[in-house]
Amino acid sequence: MSLLDDVQRHCDPALEPYAVREPGAGAFDGRIRDPDRAFVVEAVREGFELHYGMPRAFTGMDDDLRLLAGDALYALGLARLANRGDLEAVAELADLISASAQAQAEGAPEAAEKRWESSIEALAG
């Protein structure tokens, strides 16, 4: 079972009809050892993809639902870390979400990807 399968199982039940049957591996599989952080990174990345790119775990949504689903996945991830008291990771991911949104708004998706890479390194350590 992949991390994306796990994200699908833990998301809001209203998104179940849009779940891809076999979403495949996550974007960062194997790069983060801590299982909670790895789950959260994939949930947040899927939220980012729902907002700006090509989601891997969900399909068939209109633009409004994609936006709401993306927000729900951001919240799912951040809440998991907050519940465990991992405030360092919450801060890193909150900054990542903000920086990625700004980069997308400025038409600089490559800057968003660089920020993702630096956040993955920070969270992996």
C-alpha cells in the first residue's frame, strides 16, 4: 500500500468518489523516514497538486471542489503533525504552502519546486 492510498483512506469521505483506484507511489516515497511526516508530506503535496497541478490520488473534480479538496488535504496533514506535537514540521509545511502559493501566483513554478526540495530535506532530517 502506498502513502497515497493511506491519504485517500484518511481524507474526508466526501472525496471518496473521486479517489483514483491505484494512485501509485507518492512524490517523495522513501525520502522521509518518519512515517507521520512522510504521510503528511504526501497529503500536503496532493493538496498542492489539486490547487496547481496534476493530482495523483483524486480525479474528476470541478475547479471549486479541487480547491476545497486541496485545502482539506493541507488541513489533514497539518492537523496530524499538530496532534503529535511536531510544531517544527508544522511550521516548515505552513511556510512551504505559503511560499508555493506565492511562487505559483508569480508564475514561477520552478521556485515552488525548489522550495519543496528544501522542505523535504529539512523534514527528512
